[in-house]
Amino acid sequence: MISRGLGSFRGRRVLLLQSPVGPFFFRLARDLQWAGAQVCKINFNGGDALFYPSDAIAFRGTADEWPAFLRRVMIERDIDVVLLFGDCRPVHRLARQVVRQMGVELGVFEEGYVRPDYVTFERWGVNGNSTLPRSPIFYLNRDVDPIPEPMPVRDTFWWSALWAIAYYVAAVACTPLYPHYRHHRRLSLVELFPWLRSFARKRSYARSERGMGERLVGELSGRFFLAPLQVHNDSQIQEHSGFTVERFIRYVVRSFASNAEEGAHLVFKHHPMDRGYHDYTVLLTTLAEEYGLKGRLHYVHDLHLPTLLKHARGVVVVNSTVGLSALFHGRPLKTCGAAIYDIPGLTFRGSLKEFWSDAGEFEMDRELFRRFYRHLISTTQLNGSFYRKLDLPGSHSGLRWPHKRDRAAPAVPSSGEFDGGERETA
């Protein structure tokens, strides 16, 4: 889908389902139509309707009625491509089944595996549903052309916050028009309060964690293991891991306390998008006392992730895209869930128990990573953002699709700012 650019949609009949919050799908539809596609859209709530107000079909039925409704629309419109955002949303899980049964092509958008300058676009599924090969042989026997230098995506936080607030207000206001709709997250104006709390906590953590960054890059450099946390309702956690964030914390602390050497430290980093929803201070304080880890167990929030990665002895994740950033920085990486980058030669293959003592001996295959990264970018990533358009003449969506005249660039990012998925977006 990516390799031929927008031209691959010429003459196709495209159905859009739910999108990221904001006008991205409305803008994308204009690009698809310019490329020669026929486009229609299904709206599921008032937020969808706000950002795609014309030429859309409203679904107001129950979840049980949804598969038959979708099948009927696809037959009537003679659809041959379905595009959606997030393949684990309830309406999209059912849609994937229908689309496969009907032999129609499916394209899935998601936040970028490589951030902040990319979004993900894959055929059939993303993350745990991705069709990316997990065998190192595939990548070592395949060479991919150098990737184009991405245009930088400027800060999207305020745009994504604006779109999210507008989406939720419209969805709540129009609840009587869509009485059976159930969102994948809490659909209420109460959702505004975690955002306000997040702003307040950001300032509070900046004060309370003052000096911690200097310790981690100074006296503790090379002595700490980093465990980046994920958003509590991330589909990667809920659908592809067998963990909750709290269960992951307990699992890692217990293993670290039993197996790490005396002078090692463990640092948990909170995800910025979960700042307003959860605070694990009490849990980690309790665990530090229970396992005798006072002074060795740390909890941070807004410290610079690439800097932490450069100074960590090793990194433990469930399946966060931060794992890709850890690989970029050459850090020994242990995954505890299903991840697209969990490939022999890239990640530590032993148990977590063994990781604490053996991480320093593990060396990632840099050539394998180079080829994997090139393939990942060229087949699953589009330069741009869902929330703020790149300045591309003639583009409505602001996504940079592949073009033969794109300038070649190095195989891996030249910047040390590759943040692996921690940018604050709605």
C-alpha cells in the first residue's frame, strides 16, 4: 500500500471507518479522491460526524447489528479497500472479520512505530496483528534502498488536545443520535479532568524530580535498568501482552529484587499520556519497602527519554515502541510481550531472571537492525502526523507518500532525539 504511494488507490472504491480524533480522515479522503479513488465514510458518534460532516453514512445500531450493516454497505458500494485507525477498537475488531471474509483489502493506520516524524500504515493489521516477518533471515537476505530523509513534524500536543476536546464534546452532545455506541475509552466530559490534572502534575513532577536526571547520567550512569511504562489502556497492553501496567511493575520489581546485583538500580518511567490518569507512587513505595529496594527503586515522569536510554545498562518493556528507540541506542532490550521488533539478534532471548546479570554481555546485531529498520520504514511508515499537517503543496492530509524523487538518507535516524513513541498525543 505504501510502496506505490497514493497512486495505488487510483480506480479503487474506499470505505473509511473510525479515524484519529480530528479532521485527518476528511483530509485524507480529499487526497484519495484527487488520486482517482471513490470514497465513502461511516460515522459512529457525534465526534466522527463533527470531523466528517458530509458524504458519510451514520451507523446508529447495536454491536450485534454492526457486521451485517457493514457487509451491506460494502456490497452496495462495491468496496474493495477499507481503511481504519486502530485495529483493536471494538467496531474495528468486528470489521476486520467481515473484511477478511469478503476478500477485501484492509489498511490500518496507527501512531508511528518510529516517532515523532512518522505514522504507521500497514496492510491487514498493526502491532500484534502486523504481518511483519519475525525471522532475522528474512531481513539479512533482503536489502532495502536507503530511506528518504523525513520532514520534521513540529509539536502536535496542542492540536491533538484541541481535536480531542472537540471530539468528546461533540460525541457526548450527540449521544441521543447514537444511543447504542460504545467507545473504546470512557466517552464523557469527565475525560477533560485528567488532561487538566496532567498539566498540573507535569509542573509538580518537574519540581520533585529536580536533580534526578543529573544522578542518572552521572553517578548512576551504566548502573540502572530502565523500565518505560505504557498507557494503561494501550491496546498493546490489553490485547497483545497478558499484562496490566500494575502487573508488569510487580513482575519486574520481584524479578529485579531476586536476581539483580547489589549495586544495580531500577528506574520506572511513566508514560506522559498516562500522567493525568494514573500515579504509581504508592505502589512503588510499597514494593520498595517489601523487597528492600529503598534507594535503588526510582520512579520518574518527564525526564528526557533518549538521554536515559544512552545511560541505561539495559531496558525492559512489555511491547512498547520505546523498544525501537532502545535498539537505536544499542541498549540490551528484554521484551515481556509480543512486539514487532522481538527478533533473535535484536532482543535478549533469555529469561528476565537472566537479563539482570547477562545484559552487559549481550550485543545486538547492528546489521540486522539496519536492514530491519529500513524495511520497517519503507513498508509501514509514512512521514507526517495525524494532528498537524506537514507543509506539502497540494496535500490535504499533510502526509508525505513515497515519491521516486525523494532524497535518500542514512539507514537509521541521524538524530539522537528518536523518542520511540513517548510524544504526548491524544
